[in-house]
Amino acid sequence: MPVSPSSAAQAARRGVANRLRELRAEAGLSGGELGTRCGWTHSKSSRIENARTPPTPDDIRRWCEACGAGGQACDIIAQSQNAESLYTEWRRRARSGLKQLQHSYVPLFRSTRLFRVYSATLLPHFVQTEGYAAGLLTAISEFREIPNDVAEAVAARMQRNQILREPGRRYVLLVEESALRHQLADAEAMAAQLGYLMTVGAMPAVSLGIIPMGIPQRAQWPLETFHMYDDTLVSVELLSARVTVTQPSEIALYEKAFAGLQQMAVYGADARALIVGAVAALR
């Protein structure tokens, strides 16, 4: 069974929920009795205990007081706030437009020496051309109904991507062959993008692997797009959120998956042949 990409966030939320459930059980209270003491319905207690509704700091204080464990409230509030920080909604991050979102990653990029990226759907942002990025960011802006600052966001992304040419960093990029064929821009822009991909793939600091579509009996199924920053953080991109994974056990899981994907990829001339085939297929 594939592991949910939001597992770190959900596990943290469940940890808070389980701790509150244990307090209620230790106090000998039913969910209804707890709700009465806290001034809310039994259904709210159930939603919190089952990690369907994240508790507010006030909810946690009331819960702990109702269970005679008021001294534990501050610790559980901190645990809950940490859990919620793992799950960042894209709409909130991008509410002022996409330009600021590009800038927000710069400190993380500057502090990273080894970048590992896997993408089954898109070409990694490090290798995106202006035309490709414009097509992608326009689609994102329209879909999310956020302020249209695509031109500024594209310029910010192009500037940010200059880090690719700075010494002292390594980039290991793995792309599913299907990502080469998703036309997020017109044919001319896509051809330019694919040509640039071959140029970047030849850079000394870059390892570019393409995973062919025709691999029989894949050992590793296609996964959600994820970025690994050194060995301390993994960023997983979902439709609704960017999930940050920092737990060592989960980072190890992504490292294992990445290693498996690397073994299925082709490199050098074989990778270039797949890119040339994608260019030839453009309409």
C-alpha cells in the first residue's frame, strides 16, 4: 500500500487526538460528559478525538480542565500547533499572488547543497523555461482564483533558478517520461523547454534521469511529486497543500523510494532519446 503523502501531518494530528482521548479515558468521562463540561456537543468531541477537526488552543484548554489535567494544556497546544504547521494550504500561501510564493523558497534553496527531485507530472522548476513556467503558473492562477501576477512570478522563478549555475550544489532530477509529453504551453514553447532540458541535463552539477513509460513490472509505482533538501526535509506537493516531512523515519522512506526510482531511470544518450521523441510528438 502506498503511504499517503500527507502522512507526517496526519500522524502529528492523530498524535494530538490520541493524547486528548487518553486524558478523557483516564478521567473516566464519556464523550458526552466531556462535551457537557466543555460546553459543546458530543459530536465535536468525536471529531477532535478522530483527528477530523483540529482543536483550537481554547478547545485544548477546556478539554484538559474538564479532565483535571490543566497543567498539560500548554504542552498539547504546542504539539497541536506543530502538527498544523506541517500542513500548509496553498490558497493561504498564495493569497497575495504567485510572485511571493517563488521568493518564499529562496532561503531554503540557499541553505541546501543536495537537491533531489522526483516528478511524475511536471518538469522540475529548476529546469523550466520562461514559456513553460508561464503556461503552468497561468493554469495555477486561474484554477486557484488568486491574483494574476503570472508575469512577475515567472520572472521571480527564472531569477530563483539561477541558483542552478552557482557552484557548490548538486541536483539529482528524476522525471517520468510522461511528464515530457504534458503540453502546458504551445508547441513552440514546449520544444524550447525540452531542448533546454537536454542542455541542463549535460551540466556537471546535474544528474537527469528519465523513467521510461514502457518499463515492465515496475518495482516502484509512480509517486506524488516530492523534493528532498539534503537529508533533513522533504516537500511533497498535493493539489490542496504542500506537506513538509521532517521525521527521520519518513525521510528514510522517501530516500528508499528515490533510490528505487533511480534504478529504473535512463541517463545520458538514452535519456536524450526519450526527450527527442517527446519533441517529435509535439503537435
